[in-house]
Amino acid sequence: MRNAFITGTSSGLGHGLADRLSQQGWRVHGCSRRGCDLPEVRDQVCDLSDYEHLPTALEVLLGEIDTLDLAVLNVGSVGTRSPSQSSSRASLRSVSRCCGMIWYSSSCSSTTGATARRAACRP
């Protein structure tokens, strides 16, 4: 069984990807601030910006895994959430610049046998 690690599994892209991969037979390990409601996802509630507790949370989640076949570092937003109509243009621009996804797959075909890519939202 292939192992995937996905951040941001409580909603949006991370949640959708976790759901899809688990339906395809992947063992999905996820973490997010609010937790994941998908029963087939091994979940750890943690805040990736909490550097003091993050190593322990990741050890609990990933400590028994020998290899990861896919890692998706999904960033939804950073900072305070508020309705877009009450947010300034500057704050919306800031959030849209930090949204993105980084993924790594050891099973992608390339000259090195691995590939890393980055896709980020830009206004």
C-alpha cells in the first residue's frame, strides 16, 4: 500500500485530495488545525506554525512509516480569516500570495527517479 502525507486535510484541496487518494487505496496521513472528518485518513490535529509542538505531532502521525510515496504540503491561508467583503485589498493579496501547494512523489518518472514541484496562487 502506498503512503501519502497531506497537510490541510480539514477542508478544500487537502481534504479533497485525501478523500480521492484514500478511495484509490492509498494510506493517507493528514494534519490540519481543525482535523479531518474522513474516517479512512489517519489524522493529527496540529498547527504547522506551532514550531514547539510540531515535531511531536509529526512523530505521532508519521513515526511508524518506513517510506512516503507522496507528500503534499498544502497551504490554505495564513493569518486571521474574515469574510472577503470586509477584508482590505492588501490582506486579500497577502493571503492569495501564500496559498499554494508543494508536492513530492518518489514514484514519478524523471531522470532522478523523484520530482518536486511547486504551484502557487498568484493574483
